[in-house]
Amino acid sequence: MPDRPATLRDVAAAARVHPATASRALNPETRILVSEDTARRVTDAAARLGYRPNPVARSLRTRRSHTVGVLIPDLNNPLFPPIVRGLEDKLAAAGYVALLGNTDADASRERTLFEQMRARHVDGFVLATATLHDQLLADAAAAEVPLVLMNRLAPDYSFPSVSVDNEQGARMAVTHLVRLGHTRIAHVAGPQEASTGMSRLRGFRDGMATHGLTVDEDLIAYATRYTVEEGARCCRELLARPGDFTAVAAANDMLAVGCYSALDERSLQCPEDISVIGFNDMPFIDRLRPPLTTVRFPHYQLGTEAAQMLLERISGKEGPVKILYLAPELVIRGSTAGRAVNPSVPHSPGALGGPGGNRLLTGDRPAETLNRARQRPADISPKRSDAALVTGWAPGIDKGSAGGPVSGMQTIVTRLP
């Protein structure tokens, strides 16, 4: 007969500690409560005996499953693997496992996966799928489910979120194109029910206005999904409309890749005929021909920050809702070229010169602005503050189009340099 599996009591006896002490030493959340020497003795004994914790028994005792539901809109998008890697690494360090669900940007599939994960008693959710006025978010808020939004905002609901500063990134893209001499700039906008699509369109409009350029509404095409196919469709639509253009700012890299296809169909060269710029700097985008100029943000960090926010919510930590913006960077590659360089249009403050021949432009604001924001946050509008306490809505989301503020909601908005 095979030997019976080692139990927690066996580990405690081998380490010469009480079973409760052994339990604390083996739990990443409570290990800090025992001395390093005791923790080492317990973990050594567990490894020597081949001890494996019983997750079912543990969840019955702690009322936690130590699992987290993660919903992603499209696993075919290369953007998400490094984000999920950061999320999983942070969760694993705290003893949690991520259950991953792919929704294909379909609301009914999102609902099904969400309910199936709730039935498995996950301790919380990270959603990269949220849309504005999402009924699922309303239900989660009513049920007080611990939930964090990743790469999304939903100002109607008081959920923590972490994303790139989308408006700033889009403005940087426009500034780059204007500096190269482009004045007729088209935009392939993302889905407007997603905060990313709406914010990047707003940033595009703001960037054009900043440089005294009129936005031609005929040069904006709206994608229904962030896919290569939608990018190609939108670019074909733009090429078929009256009025010419010399550059396209796409709301993400997948849409930009679709623009490459549409230009190729018309025997147009990038960037000789039309420059193209994306958003996200997803893996391998530098391997395109020509390599894509795009707006980058730290993917891995986005995942770790989302995980940290959720762990705080699960632990019951009190405090205002956190909304975190990560700073964008412009990575200049071969898909954008000048018509006639306009040196009078300065880049945003930052540093040029990056690895691998890329030119890197960061979106940091001047130190004077940052210091002023830290010293007098109440005197600076939420949209421009580095770390401001605001009530009712998230900066970068228009209150009118987003449905208005959440009554009584306190939000800490932080932009990381």
C-alpha cells in the first residue's frame, strides 16, 4: 500500500512547531507573522515530506479560494500576454492563481464566463473587457464583488483601474506627425464603447487643435473591434472618401497593421505615400516592414499594478478608489516620414534616443508642473494633476458622454512618470 500523503500535522511535527504556526509559515499572506528561521524550518520540512496543501480544505477554513478571474477581450492580440504575465507573477507571489477567460469582445460570452467563475468562488476579478455603461459592472457593484479594471475605465462605477494615459499618448502621436510636416491626418478610431477608443479619439482631436489644425470628420473612421480586419476596412473606407491625407494615426497597433494591408491593396507605399502610427507597441511590431512607429506603455507593469490593486481589495483595505495612469512613450520607427519637417512644432518634453535604433520620446511633464501638483493638488484641474484627489469622476473621461459622476465616490488619480 502506498504511503499516505503528508499532512500539516506531519510538517509541524517535523519542524517542531505547532500546526497553526506551520500553517502561517506556509501561507504567503501570513508568513510575515513567523520568524525567518521558523519559516525556513517549516518550508524545508514540507519539501522533505512532499507536503501538498489541500486547496479545498484551505478554502473552507479561510473562505477564500485563492483564485482570481481574469477576462481578456482577445487572446489573439499580442498585447495581452505580457500584461497577463505581470498579473500572474504578482498574484503568484501572494499565493493566488489566475483563471483566464477570453471573451472575443462579446458581451454574452463575457457574462457567461463571469458567472461561471463566480460559481467557482473566485476571490475577485480583473477585467480588461469593460465597456462604458456595462450592465455586468452594475451587477458586480451591487454584489460588492472585488473587481479591478485593467486597460479600461468605467466612470459610472467605483472600481479601481489602471491604464495608460490614452489622451496624452494620442496627442504625442499627432505632435510627431505634425513635426514631420503632415497637416492632413486621418484617424482610425477604436470602438467608442471602450474607454480606450473614446479617450484616444479625444486625444487625437486635442492634438490637432493644439497645432491649429482642423479635424476633417471625413478623415475619421470608426472600428467596431481592435482587429487587423477592422483596421483594413477602416483604411479602405478612408481611401475611398473624398479628400486626401498623408498620415494615419490608428487607435492601436492591430488597426495599424490593417492599414498596412489596405495601403498594399492600393499599391501605396508606407511611409513614402502615407505615414502610419499605432498605439500599444505590442510584441514583434518592430519586425514589420516598415517597422511601426507607435505609442508604448509598460505592459508588464500594467499587469502587476492591476494585481496589486485587486489584492488590496480582497484584503479589505479601506480607502478611496485608485485610478492609475501609466506614462506613454513615443517610439519612432520606419512607418512615419516627413513631408517637410516643421521645426517650429516641438515634441513634448522628454528624452530622445532609445535601444535598438529606436528614437524614444517620453510623455513626462516638466518637473515644475509635477512639483506644483504635489504641493497644491487642489489648485490643479483633475485632468492635469500628477496626483490629485477628486470626487465623482475620472480625469480623461468626459462627464457628459460617460453618463455622469458616481455619487459619493472618492477617487485618487495618479499619473506615474
